[in-house]
Amino acid sequence: MGFVAPMSVQEKVIPFLLEDERDLVALAHTGTGKTAAFGIPIIQQIDPSSTSTQALILAPTRELCLQITEDLNHFSQYIEGVNIVPIYGGANILSQIKQVAAGAQIVVATPGRMLDMLKRKKVNVSAINWLVLDEADEMLDMGFKDDLNDILATTPRTKRVLLFSATMPGEIENIARSYMKKPMEITVGSKNTGAENIEHQYYVVHAKDRYVALKRIADFYPDIYAIIFCRTKIETQEVADALMKDGYNADALHGDLSQTQRDTVMNRFRSRNLQMLVATDVAARGIDVTDLTHIINYNLPDDVEHYTHRSGRTGRAGKSGISIVIINLKEHFRIKQIEKQIGKKFEQVKIPTGPEVCTNQLLHFVEKLKNTEIKHKEIEAFLPAVYEKLNEFTKEEVISLLISAEFDRLLSYYRHAADINVEIKKEAGRPSSGLVRLFINLGQMEKFNERSLKAYLSGAADIDNLRISRIEITRSCSFFETDAGQAELLIAKLKKQKFQNRRVQIDYAEKGKGKGKESKKYIKPENSFFARKRLKQTRKGRYY
């Protein structure tokens, strides 16, 4: 089957599942060998003589559902009679109904399609022995909480529940309390932290130079095989279009693509016909691609859990990987927040200069040339004519001609390339000690006064000794001061929350804001290349 030695999660989980009867909560990142950890013991205990469904495995996305099915088929290839059926959206449901009706001891499903099949009474899970929730935190993050509750309610109390998750948010703990019987907790690595074999790096540039920085990074690593994460579908498409226009093997993956388009892009990426996949967090969920060299965060995600999931897509199966973050000066304080929560240090790396990029490209080309296999028989007939044409040149001149022909465009582009690195200085409004001023999008409209605002902040962030001063409450927002340490905690905890079905926005106030007048705009919009481009096109009436 290709196994050399069991991976850490397999060493811990497989013996437990075979020797113990308790439920399991396993905290492990994607790509650590989870499927074999739960799949092999389940297959070993399946009864092939019975066609009833004995195991249900739920996964957040179609891609992961198909990947798990493929792996389980591989593990069970020498066991006759075990039938594994994937059930997922975007495919013909009648075909899936027929496959289940023919007998499916193991069903691998996405929550939405599984619930649909249950409502149609086309799948019977009332007698299953195993229920697996794979990437449970992702399923909850995608809004499948109610679907999971409805599905779990149709399963027997006697089943064994296995929950796998990269992080342990409160909702996962709620599922464990509600549906699991004194589960054993197994952790690979540390809880809510990043994988051990991933380097975390960040580059600091002005916001307008973000795309230029991305190109420099891509050019500096000729063998790059990466996912580039963006915040929005529009930005994802714009970055991908710009990369393709500039000659890179890249494409976009986001929610506006049809299933056929998505499959085409993913097949090209898996086969390495694409070097870079530009994606949103939602579109990239469940993607299982091995040997990624880099994860590039074109923008930082809103919360640390998303960063953990992003970075965990490289450095899989014991291999090393690099997670890169491109930030501007205003975002530097967030690196410290992520470091604290994942328990890993980031290394600040300089954006390569033009000469550094060219040197790296040339050395890579030379190494590739040295390792090229010479096919003497195939080229033998053509060599005399080539020798005759090049006879007038010395060895050194031939090398110079080769480099000029191969790298003229690159060398010309980087000949006068500017240094786009930005020096980090102490940031206004974000000192390491002393008081800082914060903004929150809650105010008089939400019936807040100074006392109730302090009580809300203290309770929502779970800070007993919260100290805030110079409180100013306007109609739609509020400003206040607190010490730098408590400011970081408030931002980290409240950014994930909602107040009266409205997402809470809290951040450092811009210098001079919140001093007697209501501020309509507390943070300047990012002066990015694409933002300026969109503004120009909007004025010309091209987009709207």
C-alpha cells in the first residue's frame, strides 16, 4: 500500500480504535495521515456479508469526500465485498441513490447531500456502528452545525463516534459533550497550534506593492507549487488574471466557478500543470494536494483558526513547507497575535531584490541543465550541424548566448527593480506598552452607555479586570482607551463574535479619531494596485 512507517496520528489512533471501545476526539492537521488512522480499523471491522450501511463518514467538501473514498478503496482493495459509496452535492443524486441501494457498507458524504438523502429516506443509518466527523471545525465554520445535529439525531446511540479536527473551538467541545460518550482525546502536536514542520515567514511592503511582492516571491522560487489565499472572490480572480497575464502558470478557485470549471482547475493543479492556485478560504476547503512547497497569504485571514488551516496545507506527510504572509505596516501587530496563539515564531524575510531573483533563477537553470539526461541516440544526427554553427564561439561565449536567450526578459525586467521592503518602526496607536485607542462598531443605536459598554467588553472577551478609559460613544460606534495587552485580547476575541446578529468590528483607531466627533471612516481603505484599478474602471463605467 506504500506505507513505510506509521505516522504519529496513526501510531496513536489505530491501536486505540482496535483495543478500546470509547469515542475519540483527535486533534490533528490535514495531511497527517488521518484517513488511514480511522479508515483501516473501520474496514477491518466491517462485515462484508451484510449490505447494510455500517459506517458513515462526514466531510466538509466534495473534494475531501472523494479523496477519503479513494483512500478507503485503496485500503480495502484486497477485501472482497466491501462497498464504499461517496455522496456529495453537484453530482446526479439518482445515480448516488442507485449505488447506495446496491449496498454500501461505508458511506462517505458531505452534510448537505447526506441530509437530503435522509429526508428522501434513501439512506438508512439507524444501525451504523461507526460515525466519523472529519475536519469537524471546517464543517462548523461552513455553517453545517444544524445539518450535523439533524444527521446525528438519526443515528443509533450505540454507535462509536470519531471526531477529527485541526483546531478545538467551543462548538467542537459542545458536539463532544452532546453526542459522545466520555471520549478519549488524542492530540498530534499541540492543541490549536500549527504543524511542527512548517516555517512561518512574513514580508513587509507598502499595500500598493503587494502584487509586486508576490511576483518577486514566485520568481525567487522557480519550483514553487503553492496556494495563494485572498480575502474575496473579486481579488482572487484579479490576482489570478494578473499572474496569467504576466506569464505564470496560475488560475483562480472561488465560489463563482461552476462545478465543471472547479474540477478542471483542480485537475490541472493536482497534475502540476498549474504552479500557483489563487483561492478563497471557502473554495479551498477540503482540497487535498500533496507536496505543496508554499502557502502564500496575500492577505491575512480574519482569525487564527483560518491561518492554521491555510498553513496546514503545506508540510504534510512529514515533509517541510513554508507559509508566507505579505503584510503592510498596519498589520504587523497581528503577526504577534498569531505567534501567541499557534505557539510558533515568524521569521521576517526581506523581499528579494532584482539581482537576487536573477541569481536564483540562473543557478536553478544551471542545476537543471546539469541534471538533464543526455539522449545520445535521439540527438546524435543533429549534432554535427549544431557544432558547425557554433564553432566560431568559445565555450564561455556559448554559455553567455544561452543565458541571454533564456533569461533576457527576466534580466531586463529586474535590471532597475526597486527595493520594495519597508522598515518596521514603532507604530502609532500600537505601542508595546502604555495605552492605545480602540474603535468598535457599537454605540448609542445599540443602547450602550459607558457602564454597559465596559460590561459588554469585559464579558464578551472574558477579561475580569478590564481597564478602559476616555470612553466616547457616538450614534453608530464607540472609542475608548486600554493598555496594549488588553487591546490585543479584545481584538482577538471580539472579532469572531456577533452582537444582535451583526458582526462586531473592533480595531485600533486611526490617530486623531474619536476625539469629540463621530468618525465616519476610522481606517483608510487599502491603497492596493487592484483597488486603484477597480476605481478607475468604475469611473469609466466598465464594471457597473
